[in-house]
Amino acid sequence: MKTIDLRSDTVTRPTQAMRTAMAKADVGDDVYGEDPTVNRLEQLAAETIGTEAALFVSSGTQSNLLALFSHCRRGDEYIVGQEAHTYKFEGGGGAILASIQPQPIHLEKDGRLDLDKVADVIKPIDDHFARTRLLCLENTHNGKVLPLDYLETVRPFADRHRLSVHLDGARIFNAAVKLNIPVAEITRLFDSISFCLSKGLGAPVGSVLCGSEDFIRRARRWRKVLGGGMRQAGILAAAGIHALENHVDRLADDYENARILAEGLAQFSDLALDPAIVQTNMIFFSLDPRKAEALKTHCKGQGILISGRGGFRLVTHLDITAEDVQKVIQVFEMFFSQPG
């Protein structure tokens, strides 16, 4: 029985074509700058994102941390969403390792940071305060795409306040496909961009940090300091190249599967689920916590993996087919049709 894993889009397995590309990758020592496949991935990423340079790193967490190190100095501050990955789910690395103070504020429901609220927490130039240097945004956030007209206001705001702007764009290609625009139309508004190869794009490992040549030069040094220098990494970079060349447009299939799944699950009155808010590949619903564990156990017995305790997130991805979606709906129907 096939396992249908809806816990995250990080659970994808390399396709056979991706495995073939990895096996055939030409490699060298990346710390010396001599891995031709890594160099090609970085060039491709920079061209695609629209920046001067790029750096292949092990994870999105490392990529965002390198951005903090490279934009800020010890004792500086970055403004970030209270619920954003860069602040909430990355172990406090900026504070622990770089001595950079986070200033979190609550995100709006659509993932925006209200710029009036951001302005209120920017510190004056005074020795009593950390120096506010950086604004961090996330796109997508919980599957929601930041509106382009909002992003157009962020750049002049940051310039007025002399802030750099970093984008945690782990799923930035999801946003671009949803908006039906080239990804560079979004990323041109930022000083640095991190995106993941190992989520919706389906590569097994890695993220890329993009920015100016000077910025990437600093980030490359910090990558080495943090133990992130890799040697014959072209085997992994080849998967990233294949993902960028073959797995971007197909993200629209994930959205269609998520839409159908959300509409199918919305029929069950026990679930608090609004299909209208599903934009990309993520579905959120809530369920009485007393039934949550039973639902997970029931699904697991049918080969379906989901995560949550009362609030659930289901994520469609490269390994989820239209047939899988129909099975999930049927399995939920079996659960909710049980007496009691």
C-alpha cells in the first residue's frame, strides 16, 4: 500500500530523472570553488531570481541565518513576524550565534507585516537601543501569497528607514506560479532572497541564498565559519538544477490537488475548514482535539500520514496524485461516518 504523506512538501522523494542527473553530476571541491555543478546551480539560481550572485547551502535555516550574519553586525536588530519561520522555527540562531536581536511583531492574517506597526518598532539612533538594520518577510506564509502591490510598498518604506530587506522565500516559486508571473518580478524588491530546493521543488537537500556579489561574498565566509562548507556537493546541486528546470511549472498541479482536497473535506461538519482561503498547496483545518488523535490513527491505518493536534495542516506536493486526493477524502468519510 502506497503511503500518502501529507505532513509537508519536504517529504518528497527524488524522481528517477533527478536521481539520474545526480548520478551523472560532474563534481569538484566546492570550498575551492571548483565544483562545476554547484557553480552552475548558483549561476542558474542568480539568473532566475534576478540577482548578481547566489550561494548553495544545506538548508533554509542555514540560508536565513547567513542572511542575518551578512546584513547585520553584533548588537543589531532585525524586524520579523512573530509567527514567521525565521523567528519561530529556526532555533533562535540569529540571537544565539550572531548576537542579533529579533524584534517580532504579529503578522496579519494574509502574512503581511503592517508597515505602520513596523515603523513603530524601529529604534531611534540612541546608545540605549539595538540598531535596527533589517526587515524580514516570508512568502509564502502558511500557503498564502503576499500581494505584489503590498510588496511594492515595502521597498520605498525600507529605503526611507535605511533598512535592508530579506525574503524568506522558502516557497517563493509557489508564490510566482500562483501569481502567474516570473519569480524575479517578486524578488527584485529585496536585497537578499532565500529559497528552498527541498520543499515544493522536490530536491532531496538544499537551499540557495541570492543577493549582490558583495553580500554573497560575506555569506560564503559565514557559511564556512558555521561549518557549512561542502566538498563534492555537485551530486546534490544536480538535483537542484533538475528541480529548477523541471519542477516549477508543475506546482500548479499541487494547487489543483489542494483545491479539490479542501472542497472534498469541507463537506464534513466536524472540520472547521474554509476552501476559499486555500491559495497554494496548504490546507488548514481544526477539529475537536478529542477526535484529533483518533483521526490520525485512522488515517495512518489506511496509509495516510497527517500531522496536528486540533489544528491540522495538509500539504500537497510532487508525490501526491489526483487519485491520492480522492482516497484521502474517502478515508475521512469512513472516519466521520463511524457511529459515535
